[in-house]
Amino acid sequence: MHIHLSKYDVLLIRDSTLAGLEADDQGEAFCEEAIGCLEDNDIETIEARAGGSADEFMMEIFEMWDGGDPVELVELMSENLANLDIELTFDDIDADEDEEIDDDDDEWESDDVEEDDEFAEF
């Protein structure tokens, strides 16, 4: 079996984990996002092969993490899924860049409309 996480998925897991740590959660944000990035059949396979819930499986991974770079959690996922004969691949993110998920289209802002625009009177 093969699972692939896109760059967006990796960033989502990273950002959610960091936000969870700031909110003093104990891995719930990581587990929720990691499982949310998987298909239902992936979750069912993980649960069948792990002999428990996907939440428990992900929480064990979180507990193995040293608290460093949250992207290391995805690497730990890959290693632990390999033990279940599941190959996890993921798109790398550039550690030098401060990449963020952009859920909003920030390219257009209200400041972009000039007040003397001929349509501003409507």
C-alpha cells in the first residue's frame, strides 16, 4: 500500500502541530491533521494492521517525537507506517523558506480600490 502527502498536507501538519504546541495541547492537533490528510481506506488499513485506532497510532508517533522540527513527525509517520508495510511518501518543503499555508486570497485587498475610481460612487 502507498500513501502520498502533498506539500500542502505536510505544511498543514506542521502548522497545526506548532499551533497546538502553543495552545499546550498534547498531540491532538497533530493527530487530527495527520488523520485528516488520509483517505478513509488508508485509515481503515492502518487500524487493521496496527490493531488499534488511527488516533492511538498517531499519538504514539507524537510521543516518539523529540519536540524539534514538526516535519520530523511526518518522517516518523513514514518510518512507523513502513513497519505496517505501508509506504508513505511526501513532498519536501524547503526548510530555508518560511512557507505558510495561504487559505485566503490575500492578493486583493480593499486598499487596492482607489477612492476616485469611477465605480466607487455606486
